[in-house]
Amino acid sequence: MTDRFVHISHLTKRFGDHTAVRNVSFEVPRGSTLALLGPSGCGKTTILRCLAGLETPDGGTIEIAGIPVFDSAQRIDLMPEKRELGIVFQSYAVWPHMTVAENVAFPLKVRGMGKAERLERASRMLDIVGLKGFEHRSATLVSGGQQQRIALARALVAEPRLVLFDEALSNLDAQLREQMRLELRLLQERLGFTAIYVTHDQAEAFGLADTVVLMNQGAIETMGPARDVFRRPATPFVARFFGLNVLEATLLGRIEGTPYVEVALGAHLTTRARAGSGLVASVGDPVLACIRKEHVRVEQAPMPDSYAGTIEAASFLGVAEEYIVKIDEIAIRATRPAAGFARGDSVHVGMSPDDWIVLQPGETA
Ligand SMILES: Nc1ncnc2c1ncn2[C@@H]1O[C@H](COP(=O)(O)OP(=O)(O)OP(=O)(O)O)[C@@H](O)[C@H]1O
Ligand SMILES: [Mg+2]
């Protein structure tokens, strides 16, 4: 048996006739990290709120540390404060009328700990999050990033075994967000708590979590180790979410298990490809051919097996540039080291057979 610390089984939550969370099951091993990733409105926050006891699910069970905290059949629904977890929200919810130390010590005050001890522990936690010396400052007289650290220290001060983060880094500027991502990972390893991160930002999910659960309209679309989820998109929804080009194609056949497809691109591109999971198409069936933007080459001169196209849009990203290239009527996206092409330029587009993935068109295609 795995040492699962959180176990959610068949969780369902409805708001009126809208099902926000649909039959969701996953587990999180003790001391590991999981990210709930997905577009706006897919149910991430609702799952977190159900875990925390801030929302009552319509069905399913939630177990934390082997203890059922919610079970619809058994009518178990533990109060939030009995679930012993820490939460960090996007809005830091730092209390303005308290000092930094009082903010951090507050959860300990609620638990009835004496003043000297709780301020001592708050001080230690502030040191850990890099706010040593800020104890007596008014909590509103610090920057957004520092308020975020106060909220983090407050969530961790009672040494919860489980910490929930809801878009906790979203309000920070890009540089601070990256720094906090690294620090949070180190802190999590050092303190050993189990963490669930809710985010719509894939970089954050991959940077913070061992396991990624990608949600689509209240249900789990795919889940697994972060690397696998990213490298092998399981469905067209996943491929689109991670920004791959998803093009209509036809399955021509298989040679020793390797699919060959004809992609509806220019005068039709025939290529070998890698079969994605769940590919059941027969010869002649429509499939979807996917390729990462980073794998699409854009050059001025023709390359072997390349296609002539026109730059439709160019956007400068600093080190790289993103292009939309039109090949006849089909648009394909490419991310390249800045090459300086501009709208209207004639270019050649090259794609290697090794980089194509074929997926079964699904309901969400
Ligand atoms: N209290 C509520 N009453 C009615 N509908 C709600 C309520 N809370 C959430 N919803 C709906 O449930 C769905 C899921 O919402 P949720 O907040 O979980 O999404 P999310 O994945 O966290 O999105 P975001 O990335 O925008 O925060 C949405 O359609 C939302 O409008
Ligand atoms: Mg949300």
C-alpha cells in the first residue's frame, strides 16, 4: 500500500444544476506535492474548498491522514478547523490592524497558545520565509511579495501536515514568482508537509509538483508524473492546453506499429509519427496530428521536406519569437530563437517525423 496522505474518491460538487466537480478521484502520498491545473472555471478551487471543509460536496469521500473528513454516505463532514491544514489564497488576506508577527501567530492564538511562545514561533517562521526583522512592522506597510510571505508563514506556523495553495503566486511579478516557486519547493522539502497547489499556470504546476492533475470542466482529463503529463499529451485537450499545434489528419496505416499519417497541410504532408495513448483509429480514419511549437522550424531557405508559407503574425518574446505561419489555409505556430521575421515574409517550415504525435480525436477535440 502506498503511504497516501490525502485520498479523494468520487468527489462531486454541484452548484444548482451546474456540476462544478464531477466524480474526481486522486491520492497524494505523504510529503509529496500535487498540482491541480486547468483553465478558468474547471473546478480547481472547488476541490480545494471541499478538501478544506469550506464547501460541502454532494457525493464522494475525502480522507486525510487515514481519517475520513468527508463521507456523503456516512454523513461525516468534519469542521474546517478540525482538518488541521494550512491554506494560502491568492489574495493574501493579511490583517491590516495587526503587526507582521501577530498575523503569523494568529493560528496559534486560536489554538490557545500563550503569547510568548506563539510570538517566538512566529519569529522562527518569519526567519524561514526570509522576513527576519519584520516582526513589529504593520502588516500593510510591506510589499505585495512580502505580504505573500506573511500569508505563507501564517499557513505554516502551526506545522500543518497538509498545506493547500490556491493561485498563491499569481499576484506576484514574474521574477518574484519564479523565486518563490524555487523557495517554496525547498521549504516543502525541508518542512516535509504534503502540498496541493491549484494553478492555471503550467510552469507553476511543473515547477512545484511531483504529480499533475489536469482538469477539464469539472473532471480529470489526465494525471500523472509532471514530466509524463507534459511529454506525452494524452488527449487533444491536453495537447491544446500545453499549446501544441493540433492539426486534422488521416491515418494512412501502420508499419511495425508506427502510425503514418497524412496531415492536412499545404499539398498534404505525409509523415511517420508517434502514437499517442488511446489511439484506436483504423486506416482511413480521421486523427489529430500534434507538434510542439518549439519543434516547428522556420527558415528563409527551403529545407528537405519543408513547406512554403507566409508569416501571418510575429511576436517578440525576448530570447525567442513566436510566429503564426500560414501554409495555404492552415495556420501553424512556431516558437524559435529570435530570427526577426515579420508579417508577410515568405518562409519555409520544416517538421521532423520524430516530433509528430498522433491522437485519437475525442469529444473535446
Ligand atoms: N459558490 C458558487 N456558486 C455557484 N457557482 C459556483 C460557485 N463557486 C464556483 N462556482 C462555479 O463552479 C465552477 C468551478 O469554479 P472554480 O472556482 O472551482 O473554478 P477554478 O478552476 O478555480 O477557476 P479559476 O481558475 O478561474 O479560479 C465555475 O463554473 C464556477 O462559476
Ligand atoms: Mg480558482
